[in-house]
Amino acid sequence: MRIEKIETIPVVIPLTRVFGGSKYSVPTRATVVTRIHTEGGLVSEVYNGDDRSGGPEICKIIQEELAPLILGEDAMAVERIWAKMFTIAHLIRDRARVMEAIACVDTALWDLVGKALGTSVAKLFGGYRDRMPIISIGGYYEDGVTLDDYRKEMETLKGLGLAGVKFKVGGLTLDEDFARVEAARDGAGAEFLIAIDANRGWATADAVRFARRVEPLDILWFEEPCHWYDDYPGNAEVRRATSIPVASGQSEISGHGVKRLIAAGGIDFCNIDASHCGGPTEWRRIAGLCALHGVRMAMHEEGHLSMHLLSGIPHGTFVECFADPDRDPVWQAMYGNRPAIEGGEIAVPQAPGFGIELDWDMVTKYRVD
């Protein structure tokens, strides 16, 4: 099953509303579609990431640097191909962008392996379960949104059959953000899961104060609580000071970064994104590392991929999605055969590979190459 051609398509979809986190805003939904063609006629169909400005550059790296390394290779040799691609990450450059490019190719290869063997990636990763609990990312900062709106948002998410929410914090004062989380818990009720995500928004002392404040609200995890420049010891300090588990890893681009998080003692849930860290091949290594250290696996966004990877392993936890169609038209519409959500869970597709069928009219409409 030799690699014959690699096709990449950057996609950017303008959103109808701007969604705000602690230190960023989201005006578009972007992704990269990767199709690897093999001599035997198999073709991958996957998409990766949400790099809102870098899609064309990612595609350029794939076409100009990665493709020459791997054309003609056996698509089943994922580890050898990954090692060859990783050599370009040693150059002085934006390595995060390189790892995103590697992830696109690696994801497409796993899709091909599954298709060649007639089995899902979930089964290739271990097949531990066939359904996964699913939560939505929500609680964004938007102009004019009131505390009552956050209560109603939780009621809406419950009505959609989700198990919980990952709620944005870190963008306002501690008092204001506490009031937002308190309103969310009020609207959610006792059984609905609430994680909080500061996206590295706070100094360590403020993150500790906030964690202690929200402890009575039964928080699933506190994600990336501390500023980026010293977050390894900062996460550990938050973890020691509170009963709330700490989640981190979203901002890492390799297993080595996760190893440092674990060594610092600052992580209970690892939510590294396969589209950030070089694809399922590196993600699988990270999952093994976390298993040995008692760290549970989550994954940042990318529900179409994470339900396969997380369901394959015993310590996989929650699939994430954007339940609001205005936030993620890719998940809601471009992913043409997305499984239904029911009873807080999503059924893991059992079709070969990742089992993704894209709406190609939508891909064509929003491609930016």
C-alpha cells in the first residue's frame, strides 16, 4: 500500500459570532483536510486542527517538505514514516506549525491503516469501549451575555443529551468569574459535569484563590490554570492547594512536554491534542506514559478523532465538542456522518479508519488555497 499522492486543503469558515476565552477570541473555524492516495486505490478522508491563520502554511510544509520524504513509502509503516517526518522539526523554525503538519499526515495514515484492515482506529488503539461520555466546550465571554444566559446555556446543553461542559474562566476578576461558574452550576443542577478552563489566564496565586473559591461547586477539573511562562510549577501548586484535579497538556506539542508536566507533579488529566502533537502516533506514546503515572487521558477538542483514541484505552475519559452550531460548523455540518449524542454519550464509529465522511460541497465553498 504505497503512498502515491498527498492532497491538502485548508478550510476557513467565518463565524456569525465572536467567541472569547480568557486571552483570545475566535472569529473563524479553520481546519486542514488531508487525503493520502495509495497505489491500491485507498484514500484517506480526515481533518485536523483549528489553526485560524496557519492552514495554508501547514499545507505548504506538507507538500514541500513532508511529501518528498514519504512518497513511495508503505502507508502501513506509520512509525517509520513518523520518524522520517520528525527530522524536519529539528530545524530552527516554528516547531508547533511543523508538528501540526506532521499530525495531518499521521492522522491520514491511521485512517488508511484502518481502511486497509477493515477496522476502526478505535479498535486499532485497543477497543476498550464502544461508547464515550461527551462534554461541550462553552461558557464563552460574549458581549451582552448575562448570568441568566449562562444558566440557560447549561439547560440547553443538558437538553442536547451532553454529560457536561468545559466552562471558560480567567478573563474577568475572580469575583466575576466565580459568579459565572456559580450561575452555570445553578442552571446545570447537581448531576451535570462542570470543568473550568482558564487557558493559562491567571497568575498562580490567583489560580489558587479561584480554585479554593469554586471547590464547593463540584468541579470536574481545572484546566491550564496558570500563565504560560511558569505553568509547570504553577500547576503543581494549584494541585497541592486544592481538591480539584488539574488538567493540562493542550499547549504541549510533544510527549516530552507532557513528561515535564508529570515530573513537576502538576497534572491529573492530560488533554494533549493529537492535532498539536504530531498525530495519533505520538498521542499513543503519551497515553502509555500517562497510564504508567496514573494520569487520565482527555483530549483538547477534535471529537471526531478523540472518540477513537480515548475509547481505545482504559484511562480515556471525555470526548469534547462544540455543541453550539455557531461555534463549530465543521463538527455540526462539514462532518457529514457525525454520530448522535444520547444519554451523555456518543457512539464510537465502527467503520474502517476514522469513518469520516465530509460534506465536499462545504469543503469546496470554504477552501482558501
